Amino acid sequence: MKISTRIPALEGGTPTKKSFLVFGRPKITNAEIREVIDTLKSGWIGTGPKTALFEQKIASYTNAKYAVALNSCTAGLHLSLLACGVKPNDEVITTPMTFAATVNVIEHVGAKPIFADVDRSSMNIDPKNIEKHISSKTKAVIPVHMAGRPCNMDYIHRIAKKHNIRVIEDAAHALGATYKGKPIGSLSDTTVFSFYVTKNLTTSEGGMVTTNNKDIADFIRIYSLHGLNKGAWKRYSESGFKNYVVEAPGYKYNMTDIQASIGLAQFKEFHNNQNRRKQIWNIYMEQLKDLPLYLPSEIESNTTHAYHLFTILLNLDSLRVNRDYIQSALCAENIGIGTHFIAVHLHPYYQKKYGFSYGSFPNAEWISERTISIPLSADMSSKDVTDTITALRKVLTYYRSHSGRRGKNLQPSLSNILQTHH
């Protein structure tokens, strides 16, 4: 593909795309609309039969014995910590390369988050660093399947078994991923999924906890709805009225049937939508490999990537501006982008409370300074994909530094730079 030499819109040029391409735009069809209308007409729009059916679908898909639908992945992580017995003053190990919710919930239960640095190639938590941070106070570890790439779960489970700690998987990005032939969702004490609007399967807002432990499932179900022993559907359905009792001071974390309706329609097309995401992923891998950036590392054998985020890392040595400037330039081209993520330990709250600073977790910081997520959605047209590539070429070519220019043989993968930057 010929490199564009046009002036970026940020510098006065014409935007690549006439209308703005929304980052993570979900694919919503008449099927979702019909399912929601059916729910509205049924008279049952709260937590009820469609939520139960959605739980069954996700449990079966992930090979988990139990699934509990919630109003967010955050709620699932919070309740998983409680269900796994994490208490105030305990410690929970997780990655700094994640959304703040992963860490905030540790604070919510009164425990202390302990960060373990990541592997630059996978962007996932490095199991060797997990073991370095285990203490007598460690009660759980939360690995995050970054961008949809499964963590090294065998290594993590060996550590957990050795030290008798719980494993709570943050699979917000990972519905559809597999690890050594097994679906993410059935491997650990709990696995928590997100159905936020940008996710591969959306309910607009929502989450799900899967587990093979009945006690954990029961705990989460009760605590997700005020601590009641019976949900509204079971109290008021045609099977007969039943009073409830409060068994615990629970939360308001339940999913509604309106949300589940969207999820059920999305689930029917999930396989096709995943194939479209993979197709776009492969186009990006081929068309962007000569630009001053690092593409995602090769997917590990016997593992399926969920293709949630296509995250590039800028080769800052070959550019004359920083990541934030490139993001602004892409937005001016009407290409929506994301940042996944600014390392959590660099945010003001965690810096002030725990004294973190630059240098605390070098690999996470290195990624954090360079990362940009470009559009990846089953709803993208071929023109959307082409426009995204064109905009990237236009912007990165313009801001490429003359001294850093090395032609078309730029290293295309993170795995190629570990020796020189680690």
C-alpha cells in the first residue's frame, strides 16, 4: 500500500473520514430490537426468565457449572472477592496494566492492591512477578486477560495452589478466548466477564460471573440482590407467591431482562461477529506492519485470542511527537481511538495512597506511554477499516522523524524488541 503524504487534519488538512467512526461501536440489528420489544410486551422487564436463560447460555458456552448475571463486570469482581473470603487488611495481587475497576474493587473490600509488573510482549501479568509479591497476607490474585489474550493460567494456578490463594480472572476482554483448548470461564475460582457497550458481546451495561463452585455462585446470587434469599421473579411468578428473608447486607447488582434480551440476541451472532473481528485483525496485521509501531505479538499456540482490542504500541524513537499527540491527530481524522491503559499506579489516587511513581513498574509504564487501541468492531464496514488504515498511515508518516526513518523493515512485533528495551 502506497504511503499517503497528505497533511493531517490536525495540521490543517482534510480529515480522512467525513463522519466520526465511534470507537468500539456495537453491532445492533433488528434482532436485538425485536428481543427487547418482546421483553417490554411481556410485562417482565426486571431480573427474570430472560436473565436466567442468558446465564444458561454463557455457562454452557464457557463450560462453567454456574453463571450469575450482574449489572457490571465491576460488580462481579467485587462480589468475587467477598465470596472468596477477602477481608480488610488482606492483600490481592493484580496487574497495573488494567482499567481502574480491577483495582478499585480491592479497595472496596478494604484489602490492599499489590501490583506485579507485566510482560511487555503479551501485556499480561508476569507470573514470575506474582510469586515475588506473595506474602502471608496474600489471599487472591486477579489476572487480567489483556485485550482478549489469555494469561499464562497454568503458571498462575501452580502459584495459587502452592500458596493456597484464590484466582479471580478478570475476563472483561476475553469472552470467546480459550486457553489450551479450554474456554476462559471455567478454569479458576471465578471468572468475570463484561458486557459493556464496547465489548464483543454487549448488553449495554452488564457482567457475568462464572464458577464451578456452588457455594460461590449462591453467595454471589444472594449478595447481588440486597441479600435476599429469593429474587423478584421467584417471588412473584406464576409458580406462586413466596416471601423473602434477608440473609446478608447485599448490594443492588442484578441484571435486568431488558439487558439480557440484548445479550440473547447478541449471543446468537457471537460466532459470526468473532469471525469478523478476526478478519479485521488480520487485515491490520498485514497492512500496518511497515509503520513506526509495534503490532500485537503472535498468539500463543493452542490458545484462542478473543480479538477484543487491537492495541498498537508506537515506536516513539521513530516519531517526533508523543502518543497523546498522535491520538489527537487520529481523532482529527475522525477515527475514534482508545487508551488501554494508563497504568493504574500512575493515577493520582494510587500514587498518593501508596507512594507509586514512575519507575515502580517499568514494563507497564513502557506500554502505558505508547499504547493506542484502534477501531475493531463487527459493525465496521470495509471502508471503515480502510479509512482507519489510511488515517494511521497519514498521521504516522507525517510525524515520523527523519533521524528515526528506517524504511519498510521496521520491527513489526513487540517480541522483537524485548532484548533491547527490557
